[in-house]
Amino acid sequence: MPFTDYGAAKLFSYVFSADDGSGELPITLYVGLFSTATGDDGSGTELSGDNYSRFEAGTWVDSGTGRGIENDAAIDSPVASADWDEVTHIAFFDDPTAGNMWYHCPLSAGVTVLQDQFMRFAAGAIVLEFDS
């Protein structure tokens, strides 16, 4: 999963700063769902309306690869009040409504969330790693 230019700069700044040893990220991250490709410049078409909103990314654990982290519990979107556009990409933000895109990636397959349903990422389904 590629880092955005902003996310890479902030992460490296954090890694090389005085860490308190907790291993916790200094911010809360929020998942955004996109119907178009996302870019390192923060571009892409995020879903809107029909009860869509960004949702907390939860907690993360070492992915076991030595290069990344993975979600340690299921992450659920809000319930759609009408059918949403097909979700093809996800991104992580430092704010629930505005803010900066830190990371982004395509899904392995597009997903359409129908009315009265939600999108779930099972534990371990999202792995954030540095590009090799």
C-alpha cells in the first residue's frame, strides 16, 4: 500500500522523533471509501450522502511481516440509507470530515454497499506496509 506524500513525511517525522515507547499512533485515523482511484496527492472521489461518513480505523497490531501493521478487529462503515456507489479504493485520514489523507490503496475487487447494509473489513483484512 503506498503512502501519500503527506503520510510518508509525517510517519518518518514521527518515527525519528522522541517516541514515548508506547507504539501508539499520535492521532486517530478514519477510513474513507472511494469510487475512483486515489492518489499520493490526496485526490480521488470519496463517497458522500446516504448516511456515508468516514469511520474510525480502530486499533492495529504488528502484521508479522516486520514491515507493517494490520487491523486487529473488524472495522465497520455506517449503514447505508440508500445504495452507495461501488467502492474501489480506501484511504486513511486524520480527521472525520476534512483533514489529510495519510495512506491509500485499491481494493482487490469493487464492493457495492446496498441500502441497509454496511461494509466490513474483517480483522487482519487491511495490512499497511511500506512499499518494498
